[in-house]
Amino acid sequence: MNRPPEYPDVIEPGEPRWRSWWLGLALPWGVQSAVLLMLWPQEQPRLEWWLWSAVLPLCWALILAVRVLVWQIELFNRKVYLRALEAAMQAWWQRRSLGLPVQDVLLLGPAGDMQEDYLNLMTSVSPPLAIPGATQPMLRCPLSLSLISEREPALARHLTRLTLALPGLSECWPQLRAIAWVGDESGQAAFVEALVRAGVVLPEARLLLQNLTDLDDLIDTFHRDCRGEDDWLLCAGVASVASAEEGELGGEAGFFWRVSWQGQQLVHRGEYLASQSPAELCAQMQRYAGLQSAPTTCLALDRASQAAFVEGGWSAVEHQLAGQWGVLAHLAPFIGMSLALLQAGAAGQPCGWLSQDGNQRLAIGVAVPYGNS
């Protein structure tokens, strides 16, 4: 988890102890005056006695003035430090609150490639699809159930066909600035090759997108480098998990995002659950998205993440999607983000997503339907 920066505590300036200062004047001055009065020669003028009596108060006043000046300087430095600290914290939260405005979302999974099906996938359950020769039930995309090996390149090529069929995308290819891919190199190579065969001229930039840290870098890259109104990034990936732990279904899926300034849905940065409590992490995610409470809807890609964040008020009991998608390893958080984007756009309300990644780290994030506002 990315925590807010910690700065040294400011030292509270010590106010002068006025009672001690007045006592420090009165007692020595009284003693000095009494001694002078007893020892002062009668023939000496009284004016000189008063002048000698004023030496101590004048020295006291000078020392007190220096002490008050030091106090005021410390107060000023404290005010400047607190102001700089507040500005640094606001800048950190503002940067962490950035997200990716997503214009188009495509999903490929066990439900097939009909995109309207994924808008209603929050509650329906898909039965496992049998593959000839498979030793255990698996959730597979119904493209070629007989193909057991090299499924990721096949999924990538089919995802390319869906991408090329998006309305209005053919005119946007010249403004593509980079491709971010989730998955193995074989899938990326198949995806890029299919685009090139279709006559698409692709940029050389390739961005790594395997975890939430890479997503952070992608968000920063988009806001830094995509300055033009028509600039956009292509984010995609596929995964096919052949085997899973006992009691779980291996799954496969693919996704595509067109990230552009015209995107009406915004996916915020995600975070991993580490040493902090789930409630603290949920509160931080709500602050990223500017939410006063937990998102209206939450979805979970597995049961572990569903149970982990209940303490923070993020309940996904009604939208437990492990039976629809199965185990997706490193792709699972991005499928969760994609579903949250679709749900947020359809419902007009923020949607949280909960998932595990390929290393079984619990991840959390939120998508909101006002990315370009």
C-alpha cells in the first residue's frame, strides 16, 4: 500500500514563562535597591542612585526582548513548516487521486464475446465449459473448446478482431501513443501481429502492465505524455489458467481499454492490502475517489478478497464472481476493473472491485462514472 508521506513532527515553540520572568526581575531588583540604599553615601545625589537602580531592569528588558524575538521566529518557522507540510500532503493526495479515463471497454471470457452479456454478469452464474481431455472442470471462453494448447495467442487474436470492430476506432490509430499489455509475450505478439496484418501502424512504445505498481506508472505516463485531446493509450491483455488449486476453477479472459480524454468512466489507482488494516485501506481508496462512504456497488473476483474488506464497509456478497470467471492469476485485478467500469457506466454510481493477483495479494480499487468531469 502506498501510504501518505511521513514528515518529522514540528517542535512546538516554548512560550516564555512570564511569571518566572517577572519574579526574575522583582527579586534581584529589590535586593539591588536595598543594598544600594544602605550603602549609598549621603552626600551623593539621589539621581545617580536611581540611575544605578535602573541598570538591572534595563538588562532584564533587553534579555526578555531577545527571548521574545526568538519565540516569534520559532512561531513563524512553525507556521511556514505546517503550510509547506499541508501543501505537500495535498499534492500527494492529488497525485494519488489521478486515474485513467476509459472510453471503451471490451471483455472476453467464459460468457463469450457479446459485450451486453457482461453488463448483466453481476448476478448470473456461468457453468463450467467442458474441454475434451481436461482432467477437471474449467471456465473457458467458448471460442475453440477443442484447442487445449496455445490458448493465449488464440484469445489475443480474437481480442484483436473485437478491437478492430469497435466503431470509430479506425480513425484514431494515428493518435495512439503506446500499448500496455497484461500477460505473456506470446499473447502480446499475437495481438500486435493481428493488428499489423489489419494495416494498423502501431507506435514503438510498449508499457509493462502486470500489477498495480505498473498501473500507477501507466496513470502517471498518461497524464504526463498524452497532452493532445485525441491522444490515447491501448491497454489490453489475456490469460488462460490451465490448473488451479483444489476447489477452484481455472479460468481465462481478455480485456481491452481505450484510454483517452473522452473517457467518461475513470478507474482509480488500486492498492494491495499489506500491514495496514482493511478499514484503513478502504478509507484511503474512498479518498482517492472523493467518496464519503463505501461505493454503492462492489464486486469480488474471489472469496478471499470478498471476506477481507468487509471490515471497511466494502461488501461484495451480492456480486461474488468467482463462479463466473474462475482463477485468472495476474489478469484478475484488470478484469475486476473492467467490470467495475462497465457497472459504473451503466448504473451511474461508483463501483468497487476486489481481487487477488497472481501472487495472491489482496487488491482493492474503485471505478467512477465521471472520468471527464
